[in-house]
Amino acid sequence: MQTRFRLTPVMAALLPLFLLPLAQADSLPAGTLSVESDTLSGQMDVELKASGQVKATRDDQTVEADWLEYFVQRQQLRAGERVRLTQADGQIEAEQLDYLLGERSGSASNASFSFGRDGKTLRGNAGKLEFQGKDNYRLRSARANTCDPNDDSWYLKASTIDLDYGRNVGVARNARVEFQGVPILYTPWIDFPLDGGRKSGLLFPTISTGSDGLQVSLPYYWNIAPNYDATITPRYIEQRGMMLGLEGRYLLPDAQGQLYTEQLPNDKKSEQSRFLWKGEHVQQLAPALSAGANGAYVSDDDYFDDFGDRVSSAANVNLKREAWLSYRPEWGSVTLKAQRYQTLQDENGTVEEPYARLPQLSVNARQQFAGFSSNLESELTRFSHSSKQEGTRLVAYPSLGYAIERPWGFLRPKVGVHFTRYELANSDSSQTVR
């Protein structure tokens, strides 16, 4: 009796396994399967069984295991005992694998994984890893991080983690972050970008209690563009009302900066509007010419005592505001600056107000010729104050040096003059110090 069978594309790949010692995978059509092992058995067009150093290859996927079963019609592959699946985006090791090749769906038990995309690698393990189509995975009872191999200093632990590399989004549920094995943060739900980039969404809330009662902040991060972003933070203060915080950052080819503000339109305790402004900007006007400004301003003396800040209240007694223009040619630098302060007084009014510099001009120059080195450091400042003596100060230090260098050593003599001159406003007196 003669058995007949129909030769399908899959069987065209499997047929050499029954007839030849080795099938060359790279000579097979796309989508076909090549298997190498110590022993092979099965029924044509139905199933294939392999055991002993099994290696199965299909397109960009390779499975290595102790044993393997392949069901032809369903394109279903089962493998066990030290399974390793290698593919374009990473590697999975598991105890057992049940996988539909055509649909790229299935599961792996007690799996460890390493997925790498766009230079960012996610590593970890899962009690069960589910394949949910191309570039989609679900990890159950999972632990993962993006640290170097064997570095578990921190990790994300969750009941489920969904990875969607098509949308570049990971979602963890019932998750907690652990550092050195100690839980430091819990959240029922969190999503994150898989390439380590920025992503719009809610950040972790903060909840606290104090002299103003319950306080709750819920920040929202807005990834406006690759070079723009913002963080919007509504902050509920039980005994004062609703405060809104906003931080914006920008980066341009010739400028960068950031702005931060807090606004409480109607403080229920003080019955007045309370606010904070803080920002900085740097602008490149030309290759050697730049300008900038930075500063902070608050509505009243008690602002930091009542609301705190990123810096302690003690460090915010004098809030600086300044603007500058700087020219830096090859021979030195010229900087024009204006600087003043907002002084926050204590209840006794004993905080001393610093002098404002309106303006300050700094000129530094250097030149080398015939072994000589000439330098000039100078600064002209007009000091302004609301209640103290005002005046102008000129400080200059010209110097000339010469370098003598020999194989046995070097000698660098230098001569200079320190010059300081004061002129006081509303006074005929002046003082010069050399």
C-alpha cells in the first residue's frame, strides 16, 4: 500500500529533515521552519518531534530546547526544559514554551527576558510571559528594570506588565518600585515609554498634612515637543484653597530656559493673592555675544514660610534678579550686568538688604607676545541701596609676566598693580588705593 501526502510550503522545509542530515535554513523560503536535533520523528504534514540539542529557526526567530513538538497545520510549536527563544528585539529563557508561529502568540512559563529597542533594554522575569502578536507581550507576576545585567538595585514589581513596542508604551498594574529590596512606592496603575523617552501623563501624587491641614498635589507632565515640555501641578491646601503650579522648559538652537510659577488667587487665611515667579533664559546672539536673565519674585515676605519651596526658607531670604550681556572674543571678555534683590524681612525687620549693582561692567583681557604675557582684570560697579550710602567702585589689576622654561625647570616672573578707587554719591570725597 502506498501513502500519499500533499507537499505544502511548510513540508517543503520539513522534508529535508527526514531525508538529509541537515537542512540549511538560509536557503529556505521566508516563513518556513528548519529544525536541527539529535533525533527526529513524526508524521508528514501532521507533526514533528525532536529531542536532544534542538534548534528550530524561522525567519528572525530561533528556539533552542531539550525537546520540541511542532504541529504543522496549526503552526504550533511546543518546547521544554531550558528553552531559549532569540528574536530581533531580544531573548527569552523559560521552562516551557507554547507558541503559534504564524500569529506570534502563546506563552512561556517561569521566563526571564531581555528586550532591547532604540538603545534601551528592559530586563526581568515573569511567572508567565504571554505573546500577544508582533511586538506585544504581557508579563504576569513580573519584575523588571532597565539596569545593567545582574544589577537589581532597583526594579518595578507588578501583577501584570503589558509591553506594546508598536506604540512604545508599557503599562503596569498593581505595581510597586523597590530599591535594594525595600518597597518605596506603590501605584495601582502606571504607564511609561519603553524607549526611556518622555511621555505625557500624570506623575505620582503627594499627600501630606500640616498646620494648614490636608495637602494634595497631582502633577501632570506634558511632553509638548522634543524641545518643549511643561509640568502642571494643582495643589489643594485645606485651609488656604487651590494653588496652581506651572513649570515650562524650552530648548532652541540659540536659546534655552525655564519658567516656574505658583499661583494662589485667594488665600483663605490671609485674604490676599499669593504667588511665586522664578525663571531663567540664556540667548546666543552671535558666535561671541550672548545675553541672559534669571531671577525670582514672591508676593510677600511670608511666602516661603507658608508654602515652602524646592529650597529651604532660610536660603530664600534674598531673591536675586539679574540680567547680563557678555562678549567673549579671543582676547578676553566684556560683561555688562545689572543685579538687584528682593529682601524678605522677618517679623522684626532685621534682615539686611544687599547692595544692588546697577550696573556692573567687567573687562578682562589677555595677550601674549615675544614670550611676554599681559593680563588685565577690571570691574566698574555702581552700588545702589534704598537706605545706605551709594557709590561707584573701580577695581583693576593689570599685570605683565614672562615665562622662562628650560629642561631643568622654569621661571615665571610677574609684575602687576592692584588699583581700587571709590567715589561716593552725594559727596565730594573719593578714595584711591594702589
